[in-house]
Amino acid sequence: MIRNSTPWDQSLFQPPLCEGWKQGPEGAAYHLGNCILLLGYMGGSGIFGSIYIFSLLAAGYFCYALWGWLEACGLDIFIWNMLLVMACLLQLAHLIYRLRKDTFLEEFDLLYKTLCQPLQVPFEVYKEIVKCCEEQVLSLSRDQNYAVEGKTPINRLSLLLSGRVRVSQDGQFLHYVFPYQFLDSPEWESLRPSEEGTFQVTLTAETDCSYISWPRRKLYLLLAKDRYIARLFSAFLGYDISEKLYALNDKLFAKFGLRFDIRLPSLYHVLGPASSEAEVEKLLEECEERTVPHHLMPTFVQTAASAPLPPAAHPKVSWPDSALLGEDSTSLVLEDFAELSGSFMDYVSEGEYMK
């Protein structure tokens, strides 16, 4: 039975015993290699953690190779450790290449930290978004137009990185666009992928600006391909449009100098024509109860009383002077929106609007 045993059986069941232990310790290269390998295995995750690990592994295996060549005098020890050193160096070169490839301009790094990182957007997804805009940062000089109403086609979606852009219509100021806001989010949402259109507002740079721009067709293809990116852009655009609406609402004044919330369907009753003086006074009392704080009610009554009442043939009431409103000549009034399609004036009642 012992004669038919293989070398593996002898190694497992009859292991050879050391005839004598080496008296002196191994050389410094052997111990240094062990210390370096111990530090190397303490590396973290991520690309920088991998670079740390493979750098120390390469140094540790090189110390083993020196020990095998100079002290252990084992050719196999030297060859194996040199092969491990070469493998670590190749992996290290690959990681450095990836790190250099994933490096963006400073503007794109700041954009990721501002918009995408708080939402925990994966960096690989962000790379696809940046690749769609060809990693180019465009610029606008002061007083240069990004778009002109009625002339510039809607063929892209742009995000402002720095500076300030003024939005106006028919020469009347609407609102500003600040950094990390879309320049043309309402225009983007107003069209379907197969439709064409032009800007209804003029966008002018008030300072030197920089922005990135996605071509419309290319971005539509990306959104159709990746559902996660489509939802991400939907959230960004929805938030951006709501910010623009609130900016308009902040400058929006109803009749008699009252500030109303554009989200309220009951705003139609304020916009609707009044047929008599009693109806106007009734509307004013309702507005007092709903909108005006108690400490401002006397001021409101005085303002309403001083406003001229319309004749029976002309249902619209004249607007108070802009000085009484405490706003400059660029303030918006609801009368400017009366002729726009989809406004409150197109509905017969509040119930129809809510439908």
C-alpha cells in the first residue's frame, strides 16, 4: 500500500519533516516585501484605491524577486515574482489610462458636482450626457443674442454655466437666466420631436457667458435609448420651468395692484370682465378675503377706491400707475397674457378650466 502511494498522498498523509531550522533570519528584502504587501492590501475601492493597491503590490513583488535572486538563490522564485511585477505594472498602466480618459474640463467637473452628484447620478451615465454635447463649452459675449424671437429655430437645448442672460419679449423684460439653468427649456418642452418651431422670446447675454449645448436630434436619440437619462432630463427640465414660472409670478400684478398666485384657477374671476360697479366691488371684497393680509386691507381699499371705474360699454378697468404698484415699467401685468392661447380668458368658467 505504501509502495503504490503517489507523491500527493505522501505529502498529505506523510509530510516531510524539517531536519533543521535555519538559524539566521531572511534578508531585509524579504521582510520589506512583506511589509509593502501588507500596506498594499489595505487599499480602498474605486479607481484611486486600485492605483494604490497595484502600486504597492508591484513594489512588494519586486522585493520578493530581489530576495529570490540574491539570498534564496531560487530561479523559480525570481521568475514568478517578476511575472507578478509585470502584471501589476500592466494593470496600473490601464488604470492611469482610464483616469486620464475620464478627466473632463473644469466646467464639466463642476457641473457634475452641482447637478448630478447630489442626485447620485453614476459617473458613467454623466459621461454619456457629456459625450452627447461633444464636450464643448460655448461662449456668449456681452450683449450678444443667443436667440431672437420669431427668427432663431429651436434646434438645441442649452445649459448656462456662467454669466447672466436676459429674457425679453417685444422689448419687455421677462426674467433672468442664471448659471446652471436651461436657456431654452420652455421651447424644448413646447415641441414634439417631429415638430419645428422658432423662439417666441429674445435671449441676450448681459455679461460674458459660457454654456453647453445639446443638438436636438442627437439628444432625442439619447433620451430614446436610455430611459434613466430621459427621466433625469425630465426632472431637470421640470424644475427649471417651474423656477421660470415663479420668476414671472414674482413680477406679475393683477388689477388694482394686487399680487396673485398664477397657480390659482380663481384668478379668472379677477381677469374676467365686470359688468357693473357692484360686481367690481364684490370682486374686490373677495380678493381682500383671499389674498390681502389683514394689516394691508386699508391700503388696498384706498387703492381700489382711487381707481377709476369703467363705463358700462367698456368692461375692462384701467390699470393703476406703475408708481402706485411699487414696480418699474418692466413689470408684467395679466393683461399682457389675455390674448395668448391657453390663458384664463379662453375659459367660460373656473370649472371648465379645471377640466
